[in-house]
Amino acid sequence: MRDDILRILVADDDPIALKIVETNLLSFGYEVLCAQDGQEAWGMYLERSPAIVITDWMMPKINGLEFTRMIRNHNRFPYTYIFFLTVLGGKGSYIESIHAGSDDFITKPVDVDELRVRLHVAERTIRLHTHAKKLEGMFNACPGCKRIMQKDRTWASIESLLAEKSYASLSHGVCPSCYETIMKPQIESFKNRKRTVPDQQM
């Protein structure tokens, strides 16, 4: 069960095929936008920011390949998952669509069960992209102790955040600059104190 309703844009110049896909998507619980050519689809994409795009290949004004490239060049966040749903089959069409920037390729007539399964994969991919992008974001770090402020405004160490939010682990080391300016003077100071202790005790 999804915790939100994803918006899907379907672009197809065949009104019957468009209606069939729309009906199925609505029955799955998605919000659906419909466009009858690539130009209309592009306008809807910019205005409504769908999470998933299902596009035909051959459409007037802007075809599916052009539309896909436009989406990828737009580089919107969060990630848009793109399906081709087309009568064109074969390895060559599939490879060309992937090179244009699509994520998946389904041939018409659509198999409802197959579409549902592939949509689950699309949702999982979108969430993974979103999670990865969030991990790349800026942290509010204390300049003194280097702890990170969390969403609830509490402070946590980078070690605990890495353990909780990722599979990464943190190993400790000292960079050359810190060694020369911090660690080396401390080591020399410690050695000097050790040498003077016997003299003070006599």
C-alpha cells in the first residue's frame, strides 16, 4: 500500500488506447493526466510535475523520443520515471528508447498485470532516487563539535547519522594539515612533559 498518491502523465494520440490506460491507472489508485500529443504532454509535465510518464512513441508535434529527451534535459527533482507504451517492438526500438532516457518499454496492447508490476518497480525507483538525493543535501553542522542538526532540531554526531541513515561506516584518520597543525604539536608537547617529569621528582 502506498503512503501517497503518485501522479502519472499518459501521452498517446490514440484516444481509445489513452482511455484504456487511464481507466486502469485510476483503478490502481493513481492520479492521471492525459495528453493527446507530445506538445500538450510537455506543457502538462512542466505545469503538474508528474512522478511517472507513460508515452507513446509516434505522436504529432513532438514524438515520444523527443519528449523523453526534453524531460531528461530539464533535470527536474524528484526523478521522473518514463515508460514507452507503443506498438513498436524489437530490440532496436527498446535500445533507442533507453538511449533517449526512458526507464522501461512496454508493447501494445497493454497487459494490465504487467503494467501494475512495472509501476511498483517505478515507485521503488523513484523513492530510491529521492532518498539518495536527500542524502546529497546540505547539513546544518555545528562549527565547534561538528554535530549535525536533525529535522526535530536535535543534534547528533555524524557517526550516529551514518549508522541510522545509510550503510556507510566511518573510520577515523587525520589529514596531513591537521596532523601538522594540531596533532604534531600535541605529540611534541606530550614528549616534552614526559622528559621533564623525572627532573621534577628529584
